[in-house]
Amino acid sequence: MKIIDLYIIKKFLGTFFFTLALIIAIAVVFDISEKIDDFLEKGLSFKTIMTDYYIYFIPYFANLFAPLFIFIAVIFFTSKMASQTEIIAILNSGVSFWRFLVPYFVAATILVIISLAVNNLIMPPANKHRIEFEHAYIYKQLSFSGRNIHKQIHPGNFVYFESYNSDRNIGYKFSIEQFKDGQLIYKLNADHVKWDSIGNFWVINNWMSREINGLNETLKSGERKDTVLNLYPKDFKRKVNLIETMDYFELNEFIEQEKMKGSDLIEVYLVEKYRRISMPFATFILTLMGVSLSSRKVRGGIGINIGIGVGLSFSYIMFMQIANTFATSGNVPVMLAVWTPNILYGILSLWLIARAPK
């Protein structure tokens, strides 16, 4: 069986990487055709486009859809083996169906380990270059203009802006509140604050403060006050896709900071965190499902199996997006929502494998 194991593993990995390369080539052609006007407008050379963008775009795209390419690859080469009666010969030689699955899971395990490392450690630095290029040459510059902004900058310390404009780095109707043991002990109100990019501090204009000590209050006021806060202009300009540039440890630290600040995007960040784990493990489920669908020799060749596989792939993507929507809306616990597609399709794969010919 060692020879057959190696044969299946080579078929698995070889078909996967060939399918991946083929689809990536098509994706790059379509992406270039979509962005060619932006490239020409900015006067970018072919070398710059390839070395500064597509060298990072290709692994991003490959990593994003790798589990689905694995599914299609399994269906393709397993259907071909079935049509050539290779699977029948293996099973008739006394090999059980479960033993036949072993090399599939060996190859899937290799890909899962690679995907976990890429998702959490390797891909984030590459995404940083890709996103910086997109912001510089393709998409608009980061900007923010919002109202009624509440943030916690330290435990018990809160800031409020009635409005903030990131183009000018000015916040209007600004206040700071400090609590101790649930009691307000300090509050400062100001007409507006402005970021000083030279000194890297905030300038508070036309301010008045109250320091509360039991029944005693101390009032102060002034026209200008320079202060350092655990708050920076980049915090307002931060876009959700910037979490893609953080490795696993940086993402965890960032989520804790945003929880302290009371960010309303915590669910979005948690979806990214759990997705990096759930997507690689979907490889096991999709592999099992692919083998169960394609191990039977059917009339009409492998086209029917590939068609079913593509349909299931798109249904998985759609269901995953629906689950992510429920997660970000806060109606369902984030971890449960992110893992729900894997759980349901895992149950489906077990049902399919029970009906597969053995």
C-alpha cells in the first residue's frame, strides 16, 4: 500500500497545484484588465506592477480560495481514477474504503499545516505591501468623517467627539471623562482638538475642566492645552482590511485594545481571527466530501462530478458569507457563526461517505 499511498498523494498535490496555477493565471488576467486604466493613469511600469503588487496578490488569491481548489482537485483526479476502474481494483485487492482514505488525509494534513502557517504568520506581511499599493494607486486614500464617536483610551478613561474630520485631523465638541470605582472624578470639555503632527500631541482649544473629589469640585479653563492621549489620527483612518496585515499575535493584541476602546467593529475583527483557523480545517471536510462524490464510476465521465463539485463549492462560499453576516450583526456568537459552515458541511460529508461504494 505504500506505493498506492504515494501515488494518491502525488495525484492529490499535483492536481491541486496545477489547478491552483491555472485559476490564478486566469484571475490575474481578469484583474489586470480591470485595473489597467489605473496603472496607465499612474504611469506604472510592468516591472513595478509585477514586483510591487502581483507578487503579493497571487499568494493572497491562492490562499483565499485554496480549500475550494482542493475540493475541485480531489473530485477531478478521484473521478478520473474511478473512470479508469483504479478504485475498484484497489478495493477488490482487500483494501478497506477507510484505509483507502488515509493518503487523502495525509495530503490534506500537509495542506492544512501550510495554510495555517500562511494565514496567521506569512500572509499578513505580504498583505501589507498589497494593501499599501492599492491605497496608493488604485483606491482612494484613507479618510474618515464621523459623528458621535465614543472611545475608551485607558481603563476608566473615555473620550468623545461630536464629529471628526480625518482630512484636517480636527475633532469638534470634544470631551474627556475619567472614572474611578464607577464614579466620575474628572471631566474636560473643549470646542475642538487638533493633532499636531510635528510634536505628535493633541492641542485642545477653548477648554474647561472639572476635577471632582467627593463633594468638592475644582474648575479650570483655558484657551490652549497640549496633551498626549492613547489615541492617534490613524485610529480614525483605520480600514477593516488593515487587520489582514496583522499576524495572529498582533491581531489578538489589536482586538484586546479595540475592546478596551469600545469599538463597534469587534465582531468583524473576530470573524477574521476565527476564519484564519476555520478555513484551513475546511480542507478535511471538503476532501472527505470530494472523495465520497467522485469515488463511484458513473456514466457520462467526470464532467458530472466536477459540475456537482463546483455547485457545492459555490454553495459553501455563499453559506460562509451568510454566516459571517450573522456574526458581524451580533445575533450569533462569532465563533459559532464562523464554524457553522464547517459543522454543517462536515455532517453532509459524513452522510455522503456513508453512502459511498465500499
